[in-house]
Amino acid sequence: MAMESSLWSTCDYSHNVTFFYNLVGKKISVEWAPRDVLVIGLGLTVCLIVVLANLMVMAAISMNHRFHFPIYYLLGNMAAADLFAGIAYANLMLHTGPWTSTLTKEQWYIRGALIDISLTASVANLLAVAVERHQTIITMQLHSKMTKRRVVLLMVCIWAVSIVMGLVPSLFWNCECDLEDCSTVAPLYSRRFLIFWAVLNLLTFFIMVAMYTRIFFYVRYQISHMSQHSSEIRHRQTVFNLMKTISIVLGAFVICWMPGLVTLLLDGLLGKASHANSYEKFCLVIAECNSLVNPIIYSLRDEEMRRTFKWILCCLCGRGGDKQMELSPVEMNPPLTEEALGCVQKSEDLAVCPETNNKESSWTIPGV
């Protein structure tokens, strides 16, 4: 028995992808069924829409100066993660079904790594947004005073960590040296890695939900006890509306990814007894939809974003571009600086404030 266990745990890198699928009992289709063709066709269409929609979000944030603040740059980075997810799912669609048996192990690992990188980047961006909102809203500010350099460094770190996490299974944490530890959902992955991966992400979800819940009730309490000055009311209402939009984004993310993470956790804990293969594709479809949800949320919740979307579409269609350009926030005068805004808010009469020059590495607060 010990001899058999030793042989079973011996590293043998000569096994191909089909071997691991047969080992865990996951069937690879031999030929294309009409349903498979329909699913892939719809999936690729959704992936194309995901890429185009998130490209438009990134373009809107880049072109509209009213979005040039840390919170919007982090949301733009999350749109980049959603765009990357669309590409990852398209790659998955083009390397699934009967095509799976033709993949080398390196190609299979790359297919999984792209999905892992997109998820990690999305979770890390949401966590960064949660921390940024906690620092600013507790002091009832609309935007943080993070420098551009720090925001860029933060985004680079997010993608660096995401890439490392995506490469972990292919580099060392797989089941090629322990065949008893192979996953049924991802046959070359280690079940222990899936447990670690799912628990880490679920724990991050709960932390973010707790942080947003605390911030949400804090903002509501502050608004209910604030003064009746009109400028202060508008400012705090803007903070509250932005907070609600981000909370909806977080809620949609948790709802879309929770079934998939629970499936991975059950597969890691129970193996074949979890029967995860019978519903994994359903969870994958829900997760894919999340990459399409955020642009819809932005367009429904943010009037400025919606107006920028319309301007971009008008420019692309070549209809009313000149007229729209005049009305576009992209061509509007720069927003008030923080000092000028403070003078407007603190006095009901006309106030004369000193002019301030914006430094290249600092952020200003727009009029709200």
C-alpha cells in the first residue's frame, strides 16, 4: 500500500492534459454538439461586448477631466480588469470542448492563469477602492489627496500581484506530483490551492462588505445631522450617491463571483463527491456577466458618466460631434480648486479667494 502511494505521488511530467481529465472523470467532448456551438457563439458575442463596454468606460475616465481623481482611476483600473476578463473568457471559449484535448499543459495553464489574473485584479481593485473610500468619507471628503504617483504605483502593484497569483498554479502549486490532490473542476490544479484561493477571496469579500456597511451607515448618519447650508447638502449628497454606486458595484461583484468561489471551495474540500462539474459552467456564465454589469451600473447611476458615454458614441458615429463637443464636460473649464471651493461653501456672500496653482502631482476637488 505504501509502495502504491509512493508511486502515485511520484512526479511524472510526461502526462498530457487528457490524462488528468480522465483521472478525475471529467469528460472531454469528442465532437461539437449544436448546443456547444450556440454557447460558444453567444459567449464570444458577450466577450466582444464586454471588451467594447469597458473600453468606453476607460475612455470616458481618460477624456473627462471631472473623472481625474483617485477613485475614478481605480474604477478605470477595474474596467481594465473587466476588459482583461473579456479577453480571458474569449480565450477560454476558443480552447474548450473538443479543442481541450489538443492543448499542451503550458497552453492549459495559460488559459487558467488568464481567468485567475482577471479575478485577482478585480478583487484587489475593489479592496483598494474600499480603503480609499474609508479614508476619505470618514472625513466627509469627496476625493482623497493621493498623489498621481501613488495612484499609479498602487495600480502597478495590483497588476503585479495579480500576475504572480495567476502564475502560482503553473509554477509549483499543481497536482502533477500528487495525483490524489487533483481538482475535478480544473484537473491540473491542486485541490489545496483551490481551498486557499477560494477562502482568500471569500474572506476579502466579507472584509469589503463590512467596510462598506460601516461607511454607508456613517454617511447616512452624517447627512441626517448636517447643517442645512445648500452647498454642504449638495457636497454630502454627492458623496452619498458615489458611495451607493460603488456599493452596487461591490454587490454585483459578490453576487456574480460567490457561486464560482463556493464551487471551487467545495471541489477543494470534497473532490469528486462535490459533483462540481455538473454546475461549474453555470457559475462561469454568471462570473462572465459581472464584467458587463459595471458599465451598465455606471451609465445608470452616474449622470456625468452617461453624458460622456453619449459624447463618445456621437463622435464615433460622426453625428453631432461638433455640437456635442461644445456641451461635453471634456471641453468645460477645469473644476474649482479645493481652496476656491472652500471659499464658496463657507460664505453665502460673494467671496474673493486667492488664486491657486495646481501642482502636477496633486489632485483637486471638483465642484459638486
